[in-house]
Amino acid sequence: MDVHGTVAEGFERVGEAFARNFTALGERGAALAVYRDGRRVVDLWAGAKDVDGTDPWQRGTAQVVRSATKGVAAAVLLMLHERGALDLDAPVGHYWPEFKAHGKEGVLVRHVLNHRAGLPVLDAPLTPREAYDPLRAAEALAAQTPAWEPGTDHGYHALTYGWLADALVRRVTGRGTGEWIASEIADPLGLDLWVGLPAAQAHRVGRVGPVEGAEPSGALRARPKPSVTEAYADASSLTRRAFAAITPTPDQNDPAFHAAVLPAANGIATADALARFHAALIGPVDGVRLLGPATVERARTEESAGPDRVLVVGTRFGLGYMLHGSASPLLGPGSFGHPGRGGSLGFADPGSGIAFGYVTNGFRRTVTADPRAQSLVRALRACLDA
């Protein structure tokens, strides 16, 4: 397997781990970027862009990153908070009056970000066509009764997170989340990142397909199998219903899915864009910084922890971001970011100045700790320790 790109001195182990993913963990097509203190130190890509292996992955190949999109959506709400347009401690109904019904009066903006809103499921799932209509999705959430008293517990809002965030953005700015990301985040930073893919960029997107790789060795293999798998098998569980808020499950390769604005699930990005975005959260990148230091501290301060009502395992969340923990190991205790189901991962680590972006078209049945991403994180940690 030919690996393309560059690795700065001191980060050679990361390059070795990236190549090893193709031989040992079933990788088919992927890219990795790492920034340190706003400067790119790893920029790698290899494999095939398509499923049958005939179209090679290029440096500019972009990929659906699933829930790694949530970190980008979180930045929108946090930036609006910094600009004085959104109060994190205000009720959602203050900005969205129709939402104040069926026991949701106490849902705060921060509950949307920390997965404590009690709204991970819809009693009547949306069809893909309905889900792609932000007004219809907002109506469904406004009519929904919480699954638990808001603010008292947490559970992963796999899909509803995006509709909740988008409804707030629309009511505060008059623009959809995808449009806001394009003008306020992607354009200033020069990111190949979209939530709502323009038709002109469709040719750059890799095609997702399932892969089965060898089981990882060492600590990852020794860890007990997450019980989320069993919970998902129960059609009546919050786990299954949260991921089935859109029924039937959209085809990740469908152009209509790519063009839709689903801020919880369908962001499309290059690895470099994902890493560069996270780098700009914690420091300047070519003169652009997205969040101030105080907001970064708030974003990575633990807001939810313990057994997750949806993912079953113990999870940790700050404001919109997963935090380092057993369910989603990142670089270290101060790291914050978000994995995407199937493999992708983006995060930042303020203490080391590291920002990380990994994308793949080899879809595995992993929700958080994908073994390929984890092999790269371990190698990166070893480089920094050395």
C-alpha cells in the first residue's frame, strides 16, 4: 500500500501506524492530518476513494464524517454565545416559542449541548425526506415529550442534537446551520468542510462501504465489549430508537443525503479540514481563531458523565464535545472533540497544542472508539511522550 503525504520529524510513528491500519485493521481508503500549535505536522492519505478500489484517494478527497459533525455544530452555538446572541443558560423556548410544550419548558440551551435535553428519540420517526426538511424536523421536536426530566440525566442525542441546534441557529441568526458554517467557519479558515454539500463538490466525496478488519491487540482487545451492541438489538430501547429517528436509515452515498443539512450526522470534510477546524478552536491558524480561551474551557468542562441512557456505557460530555474517557479515548484528560460512527475522529488537546482529523470510507460498526483511529491516537501520544 502506497502512503502519500508528509510527516514532520518526531511524528514518524504516526505515519507507521497509518500504514499499518491498511495491513492489520482492514483500512480501505483514509486520510489523516495533525496540527500542532496551528501548524500542520502530519498530512497523509492512502487507499481507494471508492468501494471497488479503482479510484485512488487524493489529498483533496472528502468523506462523510457522521457524528464528528457535532463538534462543528457545537462551535456555531458557542460562537453565537461569545457574540452575545445566545445565552447558554436561557430556556430553548426563549428563542423558539413553539418548543415550550409537553414538559420542555425547562430545557436550557446548554442541555442541547450536553445531551441532557431528554429528547434523543422521536415517537414518530421521520422519513429521510422529512428529516432533510429543517422546518419539519423542528416541528417534530416541538411536539415531542421528553424521555426523562430535562437536566436530570444524560443520553446521547444521536440525530436530534442536530435538529435542536439548527432550530436555535435559525431563530437567532435567520440562517441555517450549514450556511452559517460555510460563511463563518469554513470560508475564513479555507476549509473543505460542508454541512450541506454543494453540487459542484460532489465529485470529491469518497464512497462509503463496510469493511471488516482484524481485531486489535493489546489494551483495546482486553476491554470488555460495549453493551451498546446488545442494547441496539432491542428495537424498543432508547439506543435503537435514537439511531432510528430517521427511518429507513439514509444511504450515506445518496447525493440527497450529502446535500441535506443534518448537523448531527452528515458533515463532509477532508482530514485536513477536520484537523484545521479543531486547531482553530484552541489557537490561531493563519490568524483565525474560532473560540476564546474562556469558551474553550467551558466547552471542555465536564457537564455530563456516567452511564449514558442511549449509549449504555459511561460517557463524558462538555458543551457539545465528547471528553477523553473510556468510551472515547482521546489524547489525554484535557482533550475534547467528537468521533463519528464508522470511524472518523476529530479533536483538540489544548495542553499539547495538538489538533487531529481522521476520515475513512471503510465503515465499521463502531460508535466511538474505532480501532483504526485509536491506533493513530496511541502512536501520536507516543510521539509526544518521546
